[in-house]
Amino acid sequence: MGNKRLSLEDLINVTRRGYKVEISKEAKAKVAKARELVERYVNEGKVSYGITTGFGKFSDKVISKDETATLQKNLIVSHSCGVGNPLPLDQAKGIMVLRVNNLIQGYSGVRQVVIDLLVDMINKDVIPYIPEKGSLGASGDLAPLSHMVLVMLGMGKAYYNGELLDGKTALKKAKLKPLEELSSKEGLALINGTQVMTSIGAHAVYDGINLMKHLDIALGLSMEALNGIICAFDSKLQEVRGHLGQINTAKNVKKILKDSSSITKQGDLRVQDPYSLRCSPQVHGASKDTLNYVREKVEIEINAVTDNPIIFPDQNEVLSGGNFHGQPMALPFDFLGIALAEMANISERRLERLVNPALNNNLPAFLVKNGGVNSGFMIVQYSAASLVSENKVLAHPASVDSIPSSANQEDHVSMGTIAARKAYEILGNTRKVIAMEILTACQGIDLRDVRKLGKGTNEAHTLVRELVEYYSEDRVMYVDIEKIEELIKTNKIVQKVEENIGILKI
């Protein structure tokens, strides 16, 4: 780290795939140069926010040199007010990675020993227990980030080898030593930033991109089961409108369905399909364009300096500003939540069409023979409808809200961390709905007795049937749904389809 910009893929490589972190010599030189300026300010007694003053409303309170270590420790312990369930380990690890990437740019003024401990914690999988709630997303993710720093001080709680321990014990088992103390500026530098919302949102958009490929595959399977009309996916239609996501969706679906015997043309069985099939390039495509937009914003933010104050050693200047404010991420993460919710909305509408005997082109009611004795896929649609309705509540933007804090010194806040958490929760619901569509469409395909599936749908159908057998009579359905959801999480369906037809474009 330190020689190039981090990408979203780089972050995931560390948080989920076990890649190690190492700091470049160039970055260490920048860190040392910024630290020299901080120490000069302290030695000269120069008034500068967060270095020789208190925080928030206490910014007009000057702190003596003898009290700076106490000031920084008190900042951490008093701000450790996070509540709720702990963040998943990959997101918590991502917070540390992003904080390191912020600090090594040489604008924060911390000592190298502080960064080294964070790097060692990342590489040895000492993952702080970080409660998910408590950030306003504006003065930095203060409360949750403070829980990360508690572990660095031998306090708080952390996971080591999957076991939740007190922070000091976790460090000891990893053969690491806590910091003896935090020096001037360091407490503030560790918690003033957007790394919590950015880590949560980064994992959500990464998973959303992979999930979108599954949505295109689910569409292909539903097209097979419903004798969908392929004409709506003609490239000429997409190109005259010009949106890349729409163009890519149509290309994907045509590749997925290539050589299918069940796909029809306009006028064969009917003139038009319903919107959930015919307009899927437009609907899927809009969410794809959103995912790409959010990814772009995330990759800016994971390389951003979000500290306050910011040290400019070359100009001999320390400037207090608002780079910690989460608004640039709050709006994209709200947008992400909406895009993910719409993925579930259209998926559920296709699921309803598959099970409804008035809409499913002569398939049995609820996709089961001997209906009445058997309920078939009836309640699968109920469950999907419940999830999309929940998503509609969750998709209400967090960023339109604000509440003043710190005696009105901090009078506009972003709620960006709430936006990121909501997007991640919507993602989980949407994954379940898409699993249900895939499961239901495969049942429809088997009842239709399709002679030859498309090149992509055949691969997906085969994988599903390796895990879940054909539904001939009622059985416990949640088990089947969970199996397909887990299959989606592994990304094996996408990998197998792409091996056969080429990369699916987002």
C-alpha cells in the first residue's frame, strides 16, 4: 500500500481472500514528514484544532502539552458509544484497511508505530468488535471507529481465530503489543473519517455487482419457463436509447439464451411479453448503471483523505475543514439501496407470473401437479412479496435526514453510515428473492419439459438441480431456498455460465 490507488477488488482481496498488507517506503517517508509538523506545533504551543485543542464544541479549549496524551485517550474511551450487533468480520477488517490507506498518505500526522499496529492486526486477523450503530456519518464515523482504536490500546473486544476475546488478550494471542499511549493528534486521526460507511457500502456494491449477474441469469431461466419473446432484446432497440446498462443486459440475456428451444418471437404465441420480461433490459440496466456509479464513488472515497485537521507539511500548514463529512457517500449509498430494491421488485414480479395460472402460459397453478393436496410454490411468492415490501421501507433515503449534535457545532450530518447499512440489508433481501426466482424458474422449466435450454441457462439449471431436486410434492421449502441463496453467495452459477458463454457485462 502507498504506491498506487486501491481498487474495490484490492479491498475485497484483503477482507475476504486473505491478502496481506505492506506499506511502501515512500508512504512511510510521507508519514514521518507529517508527524514532524505535528510535533513542532505541540512544542511551540501553536493553537490548532485537535492537536492543541479539544474537540467539537470544546475546540476553543486549549490543551497543554502535558495533557495531550490524556486528551487523545479520553477521546477514544468517551467516544466508544457504538451499539447494536457487531459488523461482519469482512466489513470490520475493511475499516482497518481503509483507515491505514488514509493515514499513509501523509496528511494525518500520526506516528508510524500506530500504522504498523493496524497493519499487523490486519495481517494477523485481529478484528475489532465494532458495533454497527451509533454514527451520524458526519464528524467521521466516530463511535464505531473508536471501538477499533480501543483494541489498539488493549481495551475493547476483538476476534482472533474466530473467537471473541477482550482486546488485550486478542493482541497477546497474536503476539502483538498494544500502544502504550496515543500521542497528539493520533486519537482524532484514527476516528475522524468515513471508513465505516465506506467499508459497509463497498462490500454492498461489490456483492451487488455479482448479484446483478445472477439477476440476468434468473431472467434467462424465467424466459425459458415462460416462452419469453426474444425480440425485445434486439440490439437495435437498446442502441437507439443508448444507456450502457440496458445495452449490456440485452447482450447478456441473448448470450444466456443462445440455442434455446423454448424462446419465441413476437407473434409466435403472443405479440408482447409483460414488462417484467420485455422491459428487463431497461430495469436491470438502470440498476447496473447505478452500481457502476456507486462503485466509482466508492473507489474515490477509499483513496480519499478524510481526516480533520489535515496536515500539509510542504506548506507548513494545518487546515481544519470538513473532509470527514459523509455526504459524498450518503447519497450514493441511498441510491445503491434503491437500485438493489428494484432488482428484487422485478424478480418478484417474474416469480408471481411463474406461479399464477392466469399468467404462466399453461403451466400448472403454483408449479405443482395435483394442486390442492399440494400448495407448491404458492408461499414462495408470499415470502418474496414480503421481502420486496420490506425493501421499499428500507429504500427510503437516510441522507434526507439530519440532526444537530455537539451543542449545534455539528449542525448538519449525513447519516451515510445508516444509508450504507440499509443498502447492505436490502442486498440480503434481494439475494433471497433472486434465489426464489431461480428456484421457481427451474421448476417451471422442468414442468415445461424444455427440449433444449440456452447455453447459459443450461449451466445454471444443472447446478441448481445438483443441489435441489424437482418438486413433485410438498416439502419444506426454506431448505431449498437457503441452498440456492448459498449457491449465489459462492458465485458458482456466474462462474459456470461465464465459462460457457463469456463474461457477463454490468
